Amino acid sequence: MRESELHPLTGKTIGPVRLLAQLGGTMHPVFFARHDAHGEVAARVARIAPEAREPFERLAKRLRQRHDHPSTLRILDGFVDEHDLAVTVAELATGGTLLAARAAAPDGRLSVTRALEVARGVLAGLGGVPVERHVVLFDSKTSGFFWTWTFKPEAVLFDQAGRARLSLLGELRLQSSDHLDLDPYGSVTEATAPEAVQDEVAPDGRTDVYSVGALLYHDLAGVGPFDREIQRLKRPLGGYEIRVKPPRPLREVAPAAPDAVAELVTSMLAKEWRDRPTLEGALAAVDRAIASAGA
């Protein structure tokens, strides 16, 4: 990144956090930072409404206290400064990102074993994600401020040992009568389960199982399960395609995938949540597939 492109907060100190370099994000950037107590960390910064200050700090305290899982990146601190900048501090992943691993892989395809290992880490990490993934920080007749956590490939990072870990930084969103901090298509991605399009969540983690199935498909094929639909539509993916259109069979785009792995992905991407394995069942199936791939 050229100096002229540096985020204006780069080099600034907010409370106990010094922001050293931007890692990603635009409206709510994430920085490589140094924390007085925790050393090198990742820090997300967002400007929030004054009414959201105390609810945000209570949420950050809950995240610090309750969510410590070996396959997630721990939330270490959270506070709001005098300028209404909300800072969420998390454990730093030093092994890169899933998106970077895809970009570096031939044709964007991870090896079968590596793709399964990533899926395993993600499935395990989902057990450490907060049950509350949409928290209202404040709400009025004209506006509201929310913290949300949704599964995205961008949330999959690697530690120094190469193990997949999930970021819990989440996002802060403002909704008001004159401002909607949501892309009209942004809430629907290839990882969005059919029932999630209608704001429903299946039991036993099966909504998450769909999302990980989409991630595993992409890691094996180098393309998402609905990329062909996106090319045909010439627009971002919509809820109708997610709910109705079948994904392209995995073996057509990932011939190296063993039959058992292709069958597993198909079951994880079932339109009806009752036809998918549970989170625990999917984790066991991925473990078996990893053992078979290494045999």
C-alpha cells in the first residue's frame, strides 16, 4: 500500500491500542495493532452512536468472558473512546487468510486434504461462536445500531501452525430512516443457507453446516457453488437462486474430489435443513474423510 493510500487512523493511538497497519475493511477497518497489555493484536475500529457506547462495552465484556475456544480467535478487549470510536481487540492470526490461500493455490483450488482440514477447523470453531449473532445495541423509532456476526470466508484465518481459526470481530451496523448500512445484495452470499434468506435458523447447527459446505465446495473447486448462476444472471446472487437453484455438481468442477467427499458436500448443501447432517455429524464426517484422504 502506498503512503497516500494509508488509512487516516494508521499510526494513531486509541486508548491502550496503537494502530500500526490496516489489514482490511473499509467502513470498519481492521488493523494490525499493539495493545499495552496484550502485545500484537487485531483491532477493528468503528464510529458508533453515543447511545450505543454502554451496550457495546457490555457486549465486549461478554465476548471476552464467555467465548474462549481453541478454534476461534479470542476477543481480548473492547472499549469506546471520547470520540465515539468503538475498538474491538482480538487475538492476532499470524498464518494468513483463507482468501489469500485460495489466491495462491493453482486455479484457486486447495488440495483435498487441505480443504478438509480448513472445513474441520471452521466446523470446530463454530462451536465457539456466540449464540447471539445479532445484538441490538440501541433501537428507536427512527434508527438503530447493531452488532452482527455472520459466517464469511473473510472470517477464516490461520494461526502460525496453519490451523483454521474463526475471527469473532463481527461488524457494527447502523440502520435509520435515511441511512441503511447494508448492501441490498450484501446479506446474501454463496455461504447463505436457504432458510437464512428468510431470517430463519435451523437447529443442531445445520444452517452453519450449509455455510461450511459452500466454503468446502469453493476450496475444492476454485469457484463457488453458484458462480455459474452469477455469470448467467450478470448480477450478484439473490435469495431465489439460493432457495431454488441446485449448485453445479462438485465433481464437474473438482474431478479430484473423492466420491465420499463429493457426497458429503452435497449433503451439507441440501436445500432442506432436515436433509443436512448436524454440526457434530458434519465434523465426524470430515474427520473420516481426512483419515481416508491420508490413507
